[in-house]
Amino acid sequence: MNVKRLGILGGGQLGRMFTQAAHRLGYEVVVFSPELESPAGSIAEYEIFAPYDDKESLENFATLTSNISTEFENVPSETLKFLSNIETVDLVSPSASAVEIVQDRIREKSFVKSLDLGLAPYVALKSPEDLETIDFSNLFPGILKIASLGYDGKGQIQVTNMDELKKAYEQLGHKPCVLEKKLNLKMELSIVLARNKYGDIKTFPISVNTHKNGILHMSEVGLHSFSDSIKEEVGGIATEIAKKLNYVGVLCVELFWLEDGSIYVNEIAPRPHNSGHFSIEACTCSQFEQQARILADLPLGDTQLIQPVIMLNLLGDAWFLESADESYPIEPSWAEILTLPGVNLHLYGKKEARRGRKMGHVTIMLKDSHKVRETAKKVAEILK
Ligand code: ADP
Ligand code: MG
């Protein structure tokens, strides 16, 4: 089998940036995606268009590549299992067993609890009978979160009492959920980590994240001075999680930093993460290149921060700034942004702009922290 070819499940922007990193290392890429002409598929050498449970197409995929990763959080674990059982396949990263845990909030939380790491008080809600038998009183105000397939704040409802909880649970179709206590957050942090099949680990610098309407808005890196003990604690949490999952690949841990100084695990993503996009410009080896290196059996790269950096997400909403009609998005003019020093624009090549849809991101990297902040403010102002 041609070793200079890597495979990725999922065709979104994370797969596109993986493909760009793999290309730079001289690899061809095969994208397997249920979406035709996806952001990744449209730049990869090969694109297999099929649902994730189509075994024949998965077998075809494996004739083209023997080293496979995923960019889509919710690839069925059976798909990963099926691929890893094909004789010619060398590496499926991450493994089905790791993904199975983090795809389901109930399993994910009990795993985190089993490691003795901090997390928000929660209970699992598995059936309507649980509403009668479980004591929820110390979890209000809380957030009811669907156990699987939630993202960008979707499948989450805030509740303050039993009545609201009952309604919210019904609204989520009585599907398995967790009710989590709403915490007072000082900051939201995240850390991306890469671990290869030999157990070598590289952690990226900590991101400080701001969300808007449940969607990541901004990640700042190198602009807050964290004490060594915080850095060690955050790195230690991610390392512990990766080791205990026997994880091979790139993963992200989202964390809550509480007012009282404690650090809680929010969730684990078994793939490169939106809050790690800064690493494309701001680290010698990006999170996507680490993913490619792990698949290609190349050494992990340098993750030191080169300069302070801010990443701003570019949502479809910016396509409606000049548009008088909701059905006619107009692409913003990028000229004003592109002339600012230290700015890199990434567009994901999505055919249709919709409100709330991630269309691209902007990275602002400069030596001077103050100027990074000023420039980010200008970019945000232009796109508002
Ligand atoms: P998603 O899968 O949509 O990213 P998260 O569980 O990360 O779901 O929740 C999205 C955002 O909602 C978080 O980044 C945070 O801003 C807020 N949030 C989630 N859970 C809590 C909580 N227990 N307390 C306070 N804020 C929360
Ligand atoms: Mg999240």
C-alpha cells in the first residue's frame, strides 16, 4: 500500500485543514464523507461520498489508504472498529473504544469522575421515570444537555426548576441527557494534545476561550500569564485523560476555571479543535500537522508558542451584514481585514453561508500583546 497517502473520516473544515497539513508533508489525502464536495473533499486527491455505515465504501476507502483518522466527532464507533479490523489497515486513530467514551456525555462524565478529576455536579437522565426518582434539587440552576450528538451549544437547555426540567427533557425528545449544575466561570480554557502510538505526548499552549450563543467566538493564547501550577494542572489533566483512554491522535480538553480557582473538565473532543486553530500560524507544528504526523508515523512536532495570538471565528452571520434579504448572503469584502498587520484569513470554501455556520476564521499574531488585542478588536468591529 502507498504509505504517502492518509485517510480522514469527515469532510468539514477540520478535515480541510488536516488535508492542507498533510499536503505540505507530501501526502495525498482520501476524504470519506457523507457530504459531496465537502470543504475537505474538494481539496483532497480522493473523495469517497458515502454514509459512515456503508461497509462496501469503507472497504474501498481502505484500498486507498491504510492510515486513517477522523475529523468528525460523531463518526460511529462501529465505523472505526470495522476499519481497524480490515487486514491492510495499519492505524485507525483515535480508536473506537476511546471515541465511544467521549461521544456520550454520560460515559464521558463517569470516565472523568473515575479519574478523580473535577467536574460540574451532574446526574444522568436516562428515562422519564428518572424524573420521579432522582433528587435534582441541588442542580438548579442547571443546564440539561443531550448525551450524544450535541455541539456548539445545540441540544442544551437552561433550567431553574423541576417544571422547566420536565419541559426541557420533553423538548429533547426524552433522549438520554445529563443535567449539569450551572457554574460561575472565571474563564473557559482548553488544551489540545497530541499522543502517538509510542505514547509520546506534546501539549499545545492553553487557550482562553470566549463563546457567543454557545459557539466559540474567540481564542486567546499567550495573552494571559498563567502560573506554572495552573499550566501544570491543565497539562496534567489532558495528559492523564489521554493516557487513561490509551489515546492515539489529537484531542482537546475543554475546561472551566471557577471563581474559587478550581479547574473542572467540561468536555473532551477526540480530534483537533476550533480553539486550537491558532496553532497553524502560532506554533511550528499545528494541531493538524500533529494529526498527519501521527498517522504517517513521523515524530511529533514543536508546539511552543511563537507569538501571542488571537483566533476569531467567522460565522455565516457576517455574510448578512450588507444583505437586505435573508436568502441572499453576500460575502464580506475582506480587503479591510487583509491589510491589517499580523492578520491571516482562513476560509473553508463552504458553498452556502448560514447564520451560526462556521465559514472560516481569522488569526491575529503579533509580537506585541497590546497590538494583538487592538487588531482583534478592529477585525471584530469590521465583521460585526
Ligand atoms: P458543546 O458540545 O455545545 O460545546 P458544552 O458542554 O461545551 O457543549 O457547552 C457549551 C458552552 O456552554 C460552554 O463552552 C460554556 O460556555 C457553557 N456551559 C456549558 N456547561 C456549563 C456549566 N455547567 N456552567 C456554566 N456554563 C456552561
Ligand atoms: Mg464545548
